[in-house]
Amino acid sequence: RILPGEGKYILVNGAEQRLHMMEGGRSVGSMKVVVGDLDKLGLATPIIASTMHYAIANPYWHVPPHLIKKMAPNIVKAPEAYLKSRNYEVISDFSEHPQVLSPTSVDWKAVAAGTAKVILRQKPGGQNSMGKMKFPFPNREGIFLHDTSNKPQFASAARANSNGCIRLEDADK
């Protein structure tokens, strides 16, 4: 009942791990997707009905707090080298022009323990987890569709390996 009867829309079938492009109620194409995994990663891709208004080319990836906490023990050893090798930067806030902060100014042990917070983003480029394209749409879970720099994962039959977002096999499509 939540699917439109006409017009263009996409439907992601999490169990099938496929995205279907629909027009006028019929399929006009599909692609493999990687979806969230509740058992392995603790975050399943939720059921969402929303409207997509735009796409972002060469996006930053703002690392979710739960992933920063997971990464922090690895960052403690050599903050500058770890972040630089993965194209990450610590930023002051989510404004249009945030201040880039020194990784050594952060208490990474406190971040790992969950007693301190930090905002971490990955710059656009070949390593970016978002790939070359991000398709945001309003939802309270912070989920969106995006390209990925990890294309080999689409060769696997089981593609439930994201933290909730939907990775696209062919974002240009």
C-alpha cells in the first residue's frame, strides 16, 4: 500500500539484496545491493518509504558515532598516520565550513571507552566508503543509498554486510 501505483520509484528488497527500478508499476531495471546485517553488524537495513530529491557527487562520509568508537582503539596507536592513510579528518562541527582539527588533540582512549565524542569524516576520493555518489532521502535512521569503493563485495551471493545503508552495484544507473 505504500508503493506508488504510477510514476518512477525504486524498491529495495533487502532479503533479495536487489534494487528494482520501477516505472508505471513495472520493472525497468535492477541491480545488486549490499544491505545491513542485524546478526553480524547489529544494524539491519530498516523499512523506509521516502522521497529522494537530489544526489551528491563526490560526497564526504561522516562516520557514525558507533563506528568511530569501534575504530578508536586502532587510532590510539598512531592517530595522524591512521587517519591520513585512510583519508579521514577530525572536524569541529557539521557546518558548511568546519574547522579541521589535529588528530592528536583528541583523547582516542576516551573515544574508545565511549566517554568522549569526536566528529570524523572521510574526504572524497578513491578510498571514500560512499564511493562517487550518495543519494540522501529523509528518514530518522540516517540511512541512504550510495556507491561504494568496495566493488568486489557484489560478487558474493550473500551481500548483507553494511551498517544499514544500501550500497549500490551501479550508482550511475
